[in-house]
Amino acid sequence: MPLFNVYPLYDVTPVSGNGVYVYDEKGVEFLDLYGGHAVISIGHAHPKYVKAVTDQVTKLGFYSNAIQNPLQKELADKIEKLSGCKDYELFLCNSGAEANENALKLASFKTGKSRIVAFRNGFHGRTSAAVAATDNPSIIAPINAQQQVTILELNDISGVKAELEKGDVCAVIVEFIQGVGGLDQGTSDFFEQVYALCKANDTMFIADEVQSGYGRSGKFFAFQHYNVTPDIISIAKGMGNGFPIGGILIHPDIEAKFGMLGTTFGGNHLACAAGLSVLNVIEEQKLMDNVNEMSEYFIKLAKTIPQIKNIKGRGLMLGLEFDFEVGDLRKKLIYEHHIFTGGASNKKLLRILPPLTIRKEHINMFFEALIETLAEVEA
Ligand SMILES: Cc1ncc(COP(=O)(O)O)c(C=O)c1O
């Protein structure tokens, strides 16, 4: 049976991983500066993670949400402790799109309204409302296009005001650092005014932290760089270090009633064990401090390279913008230097999303390879 073509494939077959490296079937080592789309937070095959997942699966991998599962409460308490987001409720699911789908659904339940405001170049996932709120017509099927969504330019505060004052908007959904779109960010003023407009117009302010959350921006959540308190926060990628898990944090002002949301697999025992070990490692290894230190070092080196026209993003969610398309550069980095990097909708941008455990020596390796490759591309 042929496989559905999900993405264009590189001809590399990783079969194992360790820290910031993955290895192919011949044992060739690749430096992973992409973390499998920002998923690998604490590094490949972290021993504490492997032990936690192994121990749990030998005891009980799964049971449904119809029984007591104390691991869910432990996970919720740990997220509260590390994020500082007090008194939110946690609903667990399995992916980023599912998290946003539930966030939008809850916003609609809470407000009784149905229109969504989202932003140009935003990406929120592939499911019904999440994909409708994504600014990419080529992935929106007619069934998704029935959703009422208004896409506005980032920083267009008068546009947001005009739309919210019409009174039918249930949610504004925001990536504080755009991922797939190419690492663009709104201004502080913009985010803070959008938040105030949401409050004034009974509209839910949803922070899509699927990619930017879990320490990647240098704070636990990227919205914490601003003076806002989201009504709903969606989380996924870094949460399970590769184990599929997602969720939403629901502000105490929202009375999320029994029956509004539900799931079979969400919050299962194995997912919770994976999620808990990720948070334990983030805390024990002080990975958010490492993110800030490594980010500063990375940006310092990037600034010395004249071909880099713009450095975007924050923490270890960074984009290097060139004045040419980077497809060939990425291929050379993979095939000749064995370094994984990412692309974005902005074809001139190289995306850097390494495990949060990265060290200076790995960053040095990247820049040595980049300088050599840029010289070859130019020759
Ligand atoms: C900001 C953001 N939201 C949502 C999603 C969708 O997540 P998933 O692919 O787990 O459904 C992504 C995936 O790239 C993302 O970057």
C-alpha cells in the first residue's frame, strides 16, 4: 500500500537519537537544529524520559477518561508550577490542531458567538476550525471554509477594533511568535491592545503556544513577554518530547462545563508520564536559562554573517532571513554537513528549532558549516 504524501521528503532515515543528534541506519550522525518541527524539547532519548515512559508502559499504558488518573493532576500541577499560570484548568488532548480546535470550540460555547479573528501568515493546524483560522487557502477544503473567519494583518489594531465591535467574534487566536509563517511577531502595543479589545467585547483571547510554549521562547510561554492574560492557552509540540500530547489551559473566568469537551486518548497514562518527565527535566536542568544563554550566543554569531539580512524570533525559536531562497542551502547543510534545519512559508528564511539542551559547541558547528556553505553557494 503506498503512503500518503504528507511532506516533501529528504533522503535521510534516522533510526536512533541521542541529545541533539540523530543517527541514520549506517550510523551517520546528524545535528538536529529542527527538533522534528520544534517537538524535541529535552533532547532525543533523554535517559529520564526513556525510563519514565518505559516504566509507565510496563505498568499501564492506557485507560480511558472514565477512571481516576492521578498522573493528569500531577501534570496539571507541574504545568502550573513551571508556567506560573495560576488556577487555569487543564484539558488534555493529542496534538496542536486538536488543542486549537478545542480552544475555539470552548470560546464559541462561552460567548455564544461563532466568528474567529486570526492573522496573516498564521498557522493553527489542519482540523476544521483550526485550519479555517490558518492563512493558507491551499489547505482549506470547502467543508472548512464554512467557518466564519476574518484574517487581519499583524499589528492592524484598527482592523481588530472594527471587527470586534461588530459583536459576533468569539475568539482572537494569536501566535506570539509565528512558527510556520516565518517567525514574525506583533508589537507589544498590538498584543496588549488586542487583549484589551477582547476584554471589552466579550471575545476570548487565545494564545496558540503549540510551538512557542514550553520554554522555547525563553519564558515558559511566549505571551509572558507581554502584559496579557489569555483566556485559553493551547499547547502541544514540546510537551511530550515526541510523544503525542496536547492540551488547553482554561482561565478560571471560563466555566467549562462537563460535556463541552471530551476525548478517548487525551491524557492517557503514557502521555502523562512522558509529559511529566519533560517538565521534570526542564526544571532540573534549568533549560529555560539555557534557552536564553544559547539564544544570545546564537544571535551574536548570526550578526557576524553579512549574508544574514534579518534575525527573527526569540529564544530557541529563531529565523535567519537571507536575500535568496534557502532550499538549496538546507539541502547542502543536510547532505554535506549533516545538519537539520527548517524552512518556513517565507522561502528566504532558515528556521532554527533545536532541542532546548543545545550547547555552544553545537552552535559553533552550525555556523562553521553555514559559512562554508554560503561561500560555496556564492562561488
Ligand atoms: C502554532 C501552531 N499551532 C498549531 C499547530 C498544529 O499542530 P499539530 O501539527 O500537532 O496538529 C502547529 C504545527 O506546526 C503550530 O506551529
